[in-house]
Amino acid sequence: MKKNTYLFAGFIAASTILSSCGDKAPSGDNATIQEKQEKSAIEGVEFTVDTAESRIRFTGNGVGKNHPGKFKLASGKVAIANDKITGGSFVINIKTMELEEKGGMFQEKLHPHLMSGDFFDAEKFGTAKFDITDVKPYQGESKDTSVVDGANFTISGNLTIKSTTKNISFPAKVDLDGNTLKAKADFDIDRTQWQISYGNDKTLGDKFISEKVNIELDLQAKKQ
């Protein structure tokens, strides 16, 4: 009897540990946020973003829970001169937001709430935009190494969500192979900088929603 009791207790403990690990919020590079900057002058050959092959994944988190989802790009262009990015612009279709979690609570409650004025206000602001302002070689240090393996550039750009524009900078891995450009990034932003502050009050206890949102970019663009 004791043996069965110990086995049951061990199973519960293991399940608790696995559950806790699954609830751990993803952590990317800490994006630098500052005021809006002047856009780069776009020069060189134009590459058009492949919206079918590109994705923007996000994860919001609260107490013991994560809510991942993704957006589709409506359009995007990148300019290349002398094998370097000189500028670019991307439009994100907010209304394409899809939550990875399935089920009534997520689709019938969480999704409409995220689309409401408490968060994205999608009926009024159907798109978000990112305009590149600067691209320079990534200078990673041992104490400040990017989570993106092989990061080789720091990309800065004006991110507009709803009616607020802030400039963000983050490491990225950019590969240019003939007629194809690929870029990957994984970083965190503070959503309250874009006036999205709902639930960001620690007195709410287990209903608290973190200001940190993790963003994963996986972009492909092709030469025209």
C-alpha cells in the first residue's frame, strides 16, 4: 500500500513540475525602446516579403499561463544595396490574429477581448506597421549574447500600434542568398509603451497580465 502511495505522490510531483515548465513565459532579447526616429532613405534593389512564408508569432503571459498566437503580414518590402539593408516597411494585418490555443474560452472570450479596445482595437486600427530606420552590424558581448543563433545585425525601426509609434532595436539574423532574403529575430517589448495597459496591475493577483510580450519574427523576401 505504501509503495502505491509513494508512486502516486511521485506522479503528482512530476506532473506539477512539467506543468510549471510548460507555463514558463518565453524570453527573447530585450528590445530597446525609444521615441520615433526618422525613416531610412530607401535605396537599392527591392525585395518583396513573401507573406505566405513569413510569420509574426507573439506570446503574452500572466500568472502561470501563456497565450501564444500569430499575425499575418499584409505586405512588406526591403531595399538592398551592396548586400546591406538600406530600408524597408512592413504592414501587419491585426485582424488575422490566430490563437494557438483552441477551445471555447480562447476563441469565444480571449480572442474577442484581444481585438477589443482594451488591447488592439482592431475595428479602429486594423493594421500595425514597422518602418526600418537603421541597420548596423550586431555587436554581441559574452554577457549580452542574442538568443538568436548567428545574429549578425541590429535592426531599428518605428513600430506603430494603434495611434502610438515607438522606435525599437533588436538583434536579428539576416541571410541574403541571391534572390532571397531571410531574417529571424526573437525579442521582448513592453506593451504599455503603446498604451496597451489592460491587466498590468499586480494587485490583480492571478488575473495580472505581464507588460512583457515576446515577439518571434521569421521573414522571407524575394527579389523583384
